[in-house]
Amino acid sequence: ALISLRQLLDHAAERGYGVPAFNVNNLEQMRAIMEGAHHTNSPVIVQASAGARKYAGSNFLRHMILAAIEEFPHIPVCMHQDHGASPASCQRSIQLGFSSVMMDGSLLEDQKTPSSYDYNLDVTRRTVEMAHACGVSVEGELGCLGSLETGQAGEEDGVGAVGTLSHEQMLTDPEEAADFVKRTGVDALAIAIGTSHGAYKFTRPPTGDVLAIERIKAINARIPGTHLVMHGSSSVPQEWLAVINEHGGDIAETYGVPVSEIQEGIKHGVRKVNIDTDLRLASTGAIRQFMAANPSEFDPRKFLKASIDAMRDIVIARYEAFGTAGNA
Ligand code: G3H
Ligand code: 13P
Ligand code: NA
Ligand code: ZN
């Protein structure tokens, strides 16, 4: 059944678990997520970015998510728009039947330039007014996502600020969060606490403390009724990097957010954990591996099946690690 983000995260808060929010662009990702949810009896958040709508087409995406709900009627599914750039784009997703939208007003409409606080308040408040009238939840964002180690926002061509960020920009202020939530009425708030989008988060193996856990605690204490969201939460599995590089790939040394750090975040109020890169890496690795082992094979279903299986295993691991399993 289709459920809103507020419904799902209220349940998660009551029981103290976190929910991974996986990005979806194609049938293989959708099947991997639903098979993993079915296997572990987990509720689902699938999210579509502007890039996903451009790649698959809005109608294909929408019907793919609806098909998943039809095929797995026992699994609650939240259909979420990732990184909405304007109230108008959120309105379009609401019309398409999404049960939750993110209005990312931490950046201007180009989704590259950090915005003013007043701009963020204005676009987010307008989105909440519109969405809540339709029973749709809203996620806002306050602060600039960026790696505290590298000072970089992450992906060059994807979502995120361009250039080097200051330490203060990369940490959401708890007092500002309290004011923002009070004045916008958002259901969930994405916070900047040291993560960044994409595969290149950290240059050295993390030795604990990659997240600003004290900051998470302080924000959570100020906005207990609003669910915390962590973007850029891929763990960048070293075993998949090795598979890719052993089969013709060329990905530089890089590290993600350890699952144990995410678990610590969940203990202190993080409820939605955004993951895209990990499924991309598993998919690419599985396809490269299959192609190398089966050079005469040319039926795409064979290598795409390998990709589904690899993504499904990551999905299952995250549902189990975040305590989502058993809560469908
Ligand atoms: O926030 C970024 C997500 O990983 C979506 O990436 O904009 O390339 O679809 P995308
Ligand atoms: P990753 O790039 O770490 O997977 O983060 C995805 C994300 O935050 C989508 O909004
Ligand atoms: Na931001
Ligand atoms: Zn994000």
C-alpha cells in the first residue's frame, strides 16, 4: 500500500528504527528493492530524482512504483521525490501521485548555489502548505552537505553545492533548525552532519567519528517531532570497488559512511537514510563480473539479473542493519 513519509517515519520513531531510502531509475533497481523488502518484511521508501525523471520518464517511473505496490500488496511503500528544486516541481510530483516530496531550498533552483535562509524558509513553507493540503509529506533541508574531511560537497555533476565549503556551512545549526521547523511545518529535515553525495566522501579509511554525532543529538533535542534525514549515506563497499577494478574498471581509492556510524545516528533520531551510490556500485560490479566470466553471452536479462541480485543483497543488509526488517 502507498503510505506517506510522515506515517512511515512516525512508526519508525515509535519503534526506534531507521529506513533506507533508495533511489530508483529503472526496473532492476525497483525489483531489487522490493525483493529485499519482501525477504526481510520491511517498509520501503523509493525516491526519484530529477535525473531519474529525465532518464526513465515521469510516467514510466510512476507506473513502475505503482506496479511494485500492486505486486507486493503487503509492503508499505512511500513514493518520494528526491531533491525538489522548486515548489513548482514538487507540485508536479504531487499531481503524479507521490506521497512525499523533498523541497531542497538549501540550494537555489540550480541546485548548485547555496541559498539564503529566507529563501529556504519561503520555498519550503509554500511547499508544505500545498503538500499538506493533499495529504503529502514534506522533507526540507537545512545546511550544506559536505565531507568534513575534504570540505567538498561531493558529485561534480549531481546534486550539491559547487566548490569548497566552510566548516560552519557543513553543520546544521540546532537553533536555526528549531526556527525552520516551527516556521515551515516540515515533516522531516535533512541535516548537514558531515556526509556528502557520491562515491568520493573520504580519502582515508574512516576510523569512527566521520559523522558529527554530537550535532545530531543537539538537533534532535531541539526538534523532537521532526524526523531527521541523512543524505549521502552510502557506505561505498570496498569489495565492490575491488570487483569493479579487477574487471576493467578504474575507480580511485575512496571510502563511505560506515554502517556502524549510521546505526549510531539512528540511535539519536535519524529516521531516513538516503542511499544511491551503493546500488550503483553493486550493479556495475556485478555486470562487469558477469561479462568477464561469460564473454559469449549477449542476452541482457542475464547480466541484468546479476545486477538485481547484487543490489538486492545490499538492500537486505541495510534493512537488517537499520532495524527496518520485520516492520512492514
Ligand atoms: O542526491 C543525489 C542522488 O544520488 C540522485 O542522483 O541526481 O544523479 O539521479 P541523480
Ligand atoms: P549517496 O550518494 O551517498 O548514495 O547518497 C544519495 C542521496 O543522498 C540521495 O538523495
Ligand atoms: Na543542502
Ligand atoms: Zn541527497
